[in-house]
Amino acid sequence: MLLILARHGNTFGPDDTPVWVGANEDLPLVEKGLEQSRAMGEALRTLNQLPDRIIAGPLKRTRTGARLVGEICGFTGEVEIDDRLREIDYGVWGGKTDADIAESWGESAITDWRERSIPPNGAGWSPTVETLKANARSVLDSVTRDRNNDTTVFILTSNGILRYYHALLTQDAPSEEAKVKTGHMGAVRVTHEGRELLAWNLPPEAFVKALNP
């Protein structure tokens, strides 16, 4: 089967000041984010990869994005909402800028997360790393259990959550390579022999080329 993992589109416009957006910051997609969602749907349609299932996290940005992906690629089923795909609650970091966080926690705390996926101690992040890993493992196991060669599953979630899927799929130590930009996609080929990461953190046009060179 083909498993496609993607991050929702933009939640900030060109004149907005970006802040940390977690489970408690339920922002809608801005116009650019809507365009990115449609572009992901176009990528699936170009590749002739009509999903058998579309699964999304419960926040506005993932629910809306998944619906638009489905509309564009021709998916006629119901988008499944899975709470295990809810973005991390960034605790006291939520809603703050990098500058705000650096002033109180230091630049190294931000770097530890972005480059090594190490959450800060005492900032109130939840759920625990152990729970996030378990959620990623259980989602992967559940969507790949019943499959055949023609099955395609599309999952739309957030950057914090996708880091844990990357770690499972590559079996590498967390690194900056795990990051997924807004509106970017990855793909995994699942066979009886195992899971092969085909692409990661690619914009839709490059994603199409990677899967159909």
C-alpha cells in the first residue's frame, strides 16, 4: 500500500506575526493554506492516487485541509477524524513568538526541539513523548493492518506529530530532517517485508516528481 503523510497549510498570512501554534491554538487556514491544500489534492489526482481513506487531526487546520484535498482528488468518502493526530499542546510556549520564548527559555531550548525533537522541561507540553510515540505507532499499525497492493491512505496532521512518524519510519535519532513544512508531503511504501520511506517534506510538485520520476 501507499501511505501519504502531510502537514496542513499556512495559518498565518504575509502580514501576520508567526507564533507557536499547538493544540490550544485552533487557527483556521489562511488563503495560502487553502491553496496549499488544493495543491496536495492536485498532486494525488496527477499521480492517480485516489485515497481509500483520508484521516485527519481534529483541529480546524487539518479538518479543513483534509476536506479540500478530498474534494480536489475525487475522494467521495468521509474524512476520518483521529484524536491521535492532534497537534502537541505547547503549554506556555503556545501563542508566543520565537523572540518571546528565547527571552524566557533561551535560544538553545528552541534549537533542541527543532533540530533534535527534545521538548523543554517545565513548559507544560503534552502529551508525553512516550504517548506521542505510542500514538504514532498505533496509527501506523492500524492503517497498514488491512491492505492490498492498491490501497492508498492519506493522513493530514501537524509538524510536531509528524516528527514521531519520521522517527519510526527511518529508525534514526530525531533530527532537523524530521521537520515538515506547511503544505508539504511524504510517502511510505508498505509491503509484507516492511516500510520504505519514499519521500519526505516535499512540496506537491516535487512530491509528484519523486513518486513518478
